[in-house]
Amino acid sequence: MQTVYILSGLPGCGKSTWARRKAKGDMNTAIVCRDDLRSMFKGEYVFDVAFEPAIVEMAQAVMDILLLRGFDVIIDETNLTKRCRTELIDHLHAWCKIAWGGYPHVPLLRIVCVQFPEDRSHVQRRIMEHRGYSPGKWIEVIEGMKKTREIVSMDEGFSEILTISDPNNG
């Protein structure tokens, strides 16, 4: 059974580190990362609201193609709110119906949430990396994200929830 890993955590908490480590160790696993798509548009990371609808569509299309070709997929995004995670899960369920003829009673995908608790040292590193923002802007962005973050629940439709405290050893 194929697996989709939906990552959830603040910027700088180790999501991408974990994703790269997981994909590198498993030739059948691929990463879909909207930040990488954002970098494609401008040659460097820039969050531009004008591009976001295209970014979302591209990420979903890449995910769909990878699944159709039999790969496991890691969705490397913050996915801090239940709404974000539910939209992904709903998309995956709809994709299963289309791609495999729709057998809702048969689990066709294992959907795993991989959550990352806040780690001040990782967040501090992200602030210092800049990645398109000044340190002050990163602090503002991360503090705003902390306020919107919602606890992950099995009720959202996950097969499993993993918590990774150390992305280098998880």
C-alpha cells in the first residue's frame, strides 16, 4: 500500500531535513515541496500571493503523478491547520476514486501525519537563514503561524500520526 506523509510543523522545525533523509533512504519515496516550487518561479524563495494558486495546483499535480506511478509521497509544507490537512486528505480520497475506480471501503493509501514540535534552535536557525525575509519578518511570520496552529487528530482521517522530536534521528 502506498503511503502519503503529510508533514506538519512551524518553519525551521526540521520538516525538510526529515523529508530529505526519508526520501534519500527510500528510492520509492519522493518529496513535494511548495517552497521548492516557489523558488522555481523567482530563482530564489519568494512568497508571492499572485503565484500561490498556481503553486497549489502544481503541487497537487506533481503529487497525483507520483502516486499514479507508484511512489510514496512526502508533502513538505507547514500544514498547521485542520483545514489545510483536511483539504489534502479530501484531495487524496478524490484522487483514489478517480485513479483506482473508487472503492471507498478499501484503504488504497496510508495517510500518515508526521508532526514536528516547535524547537527554538531550529526556528532560530531559520530566522538567520533569511530565505526571502529579514529576521524581523521571519519572527513576525512564525509568531503568526503559532497562533493558527491546530493540534493534529486522527479524526482528520489519518492512518497514523508520528511525532518527530529530532529530524536527524527520526
